[in-house]
Amino acid sequence: MNYNKKTVAGIPLKGKKALVRCDFNVPLDKNGAIADDTRIAAALPTIRYILEQGGAAILCSHLGRPKGGFEPELSLKPVAKRLGEYLGKEVAMAPDCVGPAVSAMASALKPGEAMLLENLRFHKEEEKNDPAFAKELASLADVFVSDAFGTVHRAHASTAGVAAYLPAYCGFLIEAELKAIGGALENPRRPLLAVLGGAKVSDKLAVLDNLIDKADVLLIGGGMAFTFIKAMGGRIGKSLVDEDKIPYIIDMMVKASSKDVEIILPSDVLAASEFSAGAEPVACEADNIPDGMMGLDIGEKTRETFAEEIKRAGTIIWNGPMGVFEFDAFSKGTEAVARAMAECRGVTVIGGGDSVAAVTKLGLAGSMDHISTGGGASLELMEGKELPGIACLLDA
């Protein structure tokens, strides 16, 4: 996949209208107020740039999962209000995302002004990538700017379809994602180290396949480590395991060895007799977990080993926690990886919701070079997949 795309910075915007796909899928509280506006703030550099260059911005997004038709509690009105506060000027709220009234509002929009279309998913044609719906959206503007990284792995009308009718560029958010993740995979500072965790091997098969051809070292933690340990003949008690993936893991480890890719597994773990926050942690060897127990975090020796490997890496990509980090007693492995990455002088890239949540919770987000804004999209980028919402953008 080509990670080098034309960006909003290369468009003559004066007097032009830009249709901007943002990710305003923000959490709302029970009163319908915005609980966290991180995604709104993240979209501001692209929006401000368009307005400062003498363009007008027609912003669009989905919010939640509407069941069909207009649902007041999933309206983007609170987002328009918050955007206005950030920009210091009113952001006009459209009554819909298509139709004569919306077209009239878009036509009347002057340079330096912004408007927000209503929730795209009030129309089922959005997720179906309906060409007529995409064409109607595109008719509102002169150019398309894609800046919702969290949605680019989906071929929807507003993420891919509109690019058939408008010249399509990436905004600053997507540009940063492509440079960070694409750069880490295609042209990394060596050694390239990948830290993979999370519950299941099956969730990361494609990532493992892609990284075997690119990485120098793989650190495997989380629940997925136990499938590796069992494949090597270890006793894992009642730990999480993908039994049907064991033959694949054996083949993969042979392949890694032939390519001089080092796979480092936990040597010790913290186990417990039950999956609960109050469970008593018991330290044991990773390949000799008692029958009635399950591994819930990497152990102290493994934390030290992983931290040493991370600190000498040139580039690190991390996706997935090392244990059940939402339980305090089993959060130390994830915390150790986060702290080692914060101290590392190499390029640090965090992808995936749980890893991002852990780093944010620990207050270490500012110490990382790049934190991905898209869980599924960052995973698919790490898998080497062609993402429809990226493939449709103009190549640089």
C-alpha cells in the first residue's frame, strides 16, 4: 500500500469549499452532553488550516449506531456548538447531510466559514457506500479532505465513495498516522521491535504475518502468549488459549527463525485461580502454571527483559496490553512496557485502543512519538492491508 498521499497543505483552497470527513464519534453522557471532546480537538488543525487559507469547510461525521432515520439523541448539534467555541465563530448546523436545504446552506457558505452536516448514519446509504448518496455529498464541495483515521478501514460513502466525484486529499491527522505507522513498517530505524499483547492470537494473525517480514524482535505478552507457550509444550493451566491456532504458531516460529526474527515470550507470569479484580496474584513460571490457575499478567523477570529490549530498540510499535490491566493487581506488566517506551530514545508508536488507554491512564501519552487515533484502522495498517479510505486518496 502507498503511504505517501497528497495532503490538504498542497491544495489551493482560496474560494474553495472542502468536504471534510472528521471523526466526531464522541462519547455523550446521559444528558446528551459531550463527555470527552478529544476527537473534536484533534480535528482542529485541519479545519483551521482550511479556513485560514480562505476556504470554507463542510464538516461531516457519524455518531453512534443509529437504527435508521433521525434520532435526536444522536444528533451532532452538541459537536457544532463545541466546535464553535474552539474556533471562536459559529459553526452552522445543517438539518440533514443531503437534500435541498443542505445544498442551499453549502452554496451560501463564504470563505472562512464552517458548517456541520447532520449524522451521516441517519441514512443507511452511508454504510452501504451508495454511489448516488456519495455523489450528492460530493456535490456540496470542490475538494474532499479525509481526516477520520478511525473510519478509513471501512468503504463507506463519506470515507471512500465521495473520492469518485472529488479530488481527494488527506488531512493532518491522517497524514501523521500514515507517516508514523507507515514509516515504522516501511523505513524504520533498526532494530524494529513490535510489542504485541491482548487476549487472542486469532485477533493478531495478520499482524504477526506482516511483522515476521519486517521486524527484528517480537515481544509477545497478554493472553495471546499462552498459545505460543502451549505450542512449545508448556503447561498453561486454565489460561486463555486458541487451540486451533497452535499449528499456525509452530509454523510461524519456524518462519521467524529462518528470517532471524527473535520472538521473546514471557518467562514468568502472575496467575490467579479466577478472573476477578480481587483475585490473589501468584507468581509462577510461564510454562508451568498449576492446573487450576490462569495467567493474567507478565511476571517481574519478564517485565525487566521486555523493558531492556524496548530501551535498545530504534523503533517500537506496541499493540495490546500485557495483562488484565483494568485489574490493578495485574496491570504492572502493561505499566512496565509503557514506562520503558516513555524512556526509550527510539521512535515509539502506540496503536490499538487498550494500549492507548493504558498510556493515557498512566499520564505517559506526551512521552510517545505517535499515538494512533484509530483502533481497527491502525491494526489493519499494521497488517499491511489496503484500507479503502486511504487507497482512494491521491498519491503524492
